[in-house]
Amino acid sequence: MTPNAASASPGPSRRSFLASTAVATAAVAGGMPLLAACGGTDSGSRDGTTSGKDAKKLLPAYVASNVVTPDIPSKNGSSIGFTSKLDLASLKTSVPKKLGKGGKVTVMSPFWGSPPKADNAYYTSMNDLIGVDVVWQNQDGNTYDQKLGAVLASSDVPDVVVVPGWNMTGKIPSAIISKFADLGPYLSGDAVKEYPNLAAIPTDAWQRSLFGGKLRGLPMPSSYVSNIVPLYRKDIFDKEGYAVPTTAAEFYALAKEITNAKAKRWACLDMKWTAWNMFGVLSGDEKALGWNVVDGKLINRIETQEYLEAIEWTRKLFADELVHPDAELGKSNATDPGPKFAAGEFLIYNQDISQWYSRTAEQAAQNPEFQVWGMDLFAHDGGTPTFWAKNPASIFAFVNKKASESVIRDALAVANVTAAPYGTKEFMMTNYGVEGTHYTLKDGVPVKNDQGNIDVLNAYVMIASPASTLAHPDFPDVAKGQVEWQQKAGAHTKKSSFYGMQITEPARYTNLMNDFEQLEDDIIRGRKKISDMQQAVSDWKSKGGDELRDWYQKLLDDNGSSAG
């Protein structure tokens, strides 16, 4: 959530999420592989997945929310969109009575920024709305994996623990199975109807919440459409008469036309993420998504010609000096690109879709001519494109296995409020706090004040979230553009063989692909050659890749495919 608009983003990258200085809502797609055992007991296998008939028995019934009607409905896997200005007097109520029973629930969650005082007006107002005394144990999000590992290895585990997908490494996936409760008795099937906002969470997100053959996670849903948008300076494109490219060759020609190093203008930053989409490379958000059945054979993304072509195309942009020097140094996706993008030092970069709004909001007052827009994704040759779905949830909240039924129900009461849809009183409280104390409404747009920016940060939104939503009442054209961008990309998005499955690989394969991202970047920047990647793939196969293929094939044989 930005200070001036609601935005339940469909999945910022880990980099953009951690780089944000005021993250109040976020939905991170991707991250590391997650775990669900083949067996139905905690003592069962520690690797595998739960899908098909076994999963259907565990999943909550889906009951769409009719409390608020979006201005732009979801289509082709897109987020829902809202463009209307808000009227606090007409906000809907999605939780008519408190479901909390007044108990205390301790929550450990990653936090980016300085945690507010424990008795601040936001926390106390939220707790009163829910009927639960939530006590926050906020931990530094940048070092959360260290704290998480220590806590889960101890006997002192909080009632609720938030675990982002990217932190599910090492022993943490196994700890999730052994330390956290089965929520199935409270949420599976029609039981979820006691919590209507949880019932409205898409089934795909619940599928991702199956760990160890049990429904354990409370998810933060996201759109399965790629969240990486090629953002460009539309104002400068219009002024200079640049045409938005529709092929890889057109992009390269445009980059040559734009670049003038003497004038301190380059075409772009590192466009590798867009190249993956342009060349139809299988998703790299998670290891399992990198596998798919092609012509009857299970292959990994690194074995495909498209993978090499995407790397080579990106390498050529660097080799011909069409990329901003910051990207040459490896800074392009690690630091804020905003200032140099606003200064026109480069005109195109790819990042999470949330930056379409944030760049617009940053420059609105000081640079009214500034306009950022998103290029439609395209196939490298101008033909019909193929994009690959990312996972529909990758941040989860878990309840301690030792928690009493009353604590579990209080935790679910919290989640039922935080999963309230945009346009409700509960959503406004969760994401903006108390009117007058934390924000005011100016011309239909909620604007946080200084206290709001201190208190209303990444806390309650980490427990559970509504279906992926984009809402910018201050810039409705951006919200409309974002959703329509997703809808167009979604029309050409396919689900690979392991889409939506909770999978972790056996420990012996955990580090098998660790060096590939660095090697990609080294080749792209001219420090290594394509032949080095071909050798690395050969080594990967002999060191365990072919064995891993057999392991994944057995998963397919046992569970069926998610491809679509």
C-alpha cells in the first residue's frame, strides 16, 4: 500500500519488496520451493507434493465475495481493479460481528522499517475491530531467515509465524510440517464459510497452502500472470516519435536509436526478466516451475534453446553499450531506478508492476509531463507469444501446532478481517488505520499522514490477504492500465506441469542450481560465454539433474499435471 492509494500488488519481486521504504501491503510471487509431503501424516515423507483428489479433500470451498463489485473484473488470471474514488460513508461491512473471543495471539512477522510502539492507535484499533489481542513480534525483514531458523529450532514458537517463500530454505520447510497446526478442521470444505473473507480467497492460493499433506498456511494471494512489466517513458516516446516495439529486433533497433552516451542517455537497464517472457522461457520464480513436459519429455528451462536465446539477446544489448552503466555494474535491480529514470538517463526498465504506480505518484507534483507506461509483452519473433504462470501465493502465516482451539480460532478471526476486500471498512482499517489519526480522505483518495506512515506498515496485511487487487483512486488510468496489461498477458499465459503445487526437492538436490543466476548475469555482461552455460548444463545433468528429472517424473506419474 502506498501512502496515497490502495494496491494489493500481484507480486513484487523479492528485490523490490525489500527495497521499499514504506511497504504496508505486498504480495510476493516466486521465492524458493515450498514443501508438502506425499503422505498425510507429519511423520511421512519430507519431500513431494499434495495434489489431485488428495488436495481436493483438504481445500476450502470457494465462495466469491459479493460485498463489493470491482470496477474491472478479473480476466485471464488478472487482478481485479478499482478506479473509483472512495466515499468513507459508503464503505461496505464484510465482517458484521467480531469473531475474536478476546484472547491473546502472538505473531512473528518480517518487518521492513522501524516497528511502531506496541500500543499505537493502529494496533489497538485493529485489535478492537477483530476482538483479539494481537501482540506483534516484528523482526527485521532483511535478516528474517536467521531469526526464523532460530525460533523454529527452539521450543518457544509464537502462536502465529509468517514465512515468506524465499525464506523456506534449509531446515525451515521440515519445521513447517513439524511445528505448525493443521487448519483443515476449521477451513476445509464448507467449514471455511464461517470466515467469508477467507472463503473468497482463490482456490489456487489455498492449493499452495498445503504443507505435509495438511492445510497449514494462510496465504497472501497473487495473480498468476507475470508481474514483471517493461516500463517505459511514454512522454518521451511520444515526444520523440518512438514506436513501442513488438519484436526482439524492433526492441534492439529502438535501443540503438535511443542511446546517446555523450548526452547521458541509454535505452534501458538489464532486460533479462523481459527476455524470459519474450522468448517463452519457463518461469524461474521457483525451481518446480522450471520443469515442464515438452513433446512427451520432462525438461528443465535451462535445457531449452529459448533460455540460451534470451540470454544471448540480453547480452547483445550490453555488448553494444545500449544499457545504462549502472546495470553493467550489477546495480540495475538492486537499487532504486526511480531518480535516473525520472531524469531520462534511460527510458525502459523491467520491474514489478507496482512500480508503474509508484513512479507515477512520485513524479506527479514535481514533473507533470512525466508519464510511465507498461509495454505489452510480445513474442521475440512477433508471432503468438507464450508466457508461463508464476505461483499464485508465496507468503504464508502459520499457527503453532501447540495452540489451543481458542487461539486458532482467534488467529482465523484476524485473518478474516485482514482478507477483507477493497472497498470495505475492514480493508480501510487494515491498510490505512484510523481516519483522522492515520489518514484523511482528499477528493476521494486516502492520504496517510506522518503518524500513518509510522504506525500503518507491514503488520496485519501479512496474516492473510484478499484476492489480488489493484486500486489507485488518485491515478485511475494507471489501475486500468495495470489490470488490462495483466489481462492481455494472461490471454497467452500457460500453466506448466507443476503449477500451484507445493514442492520441495530432496535435500541432495537443494543446491544443484545455485550458480545459474550468477552465470546468466556473467554471460550477459560479457564475463563468461554461452559455451560456459552449455557446459554448466551438461555438468548439472551429470551431477544430479537427470536424477532430479526422474524424481519430478515420478511426481507427475503419482499426482498428475497442472499444465494448461
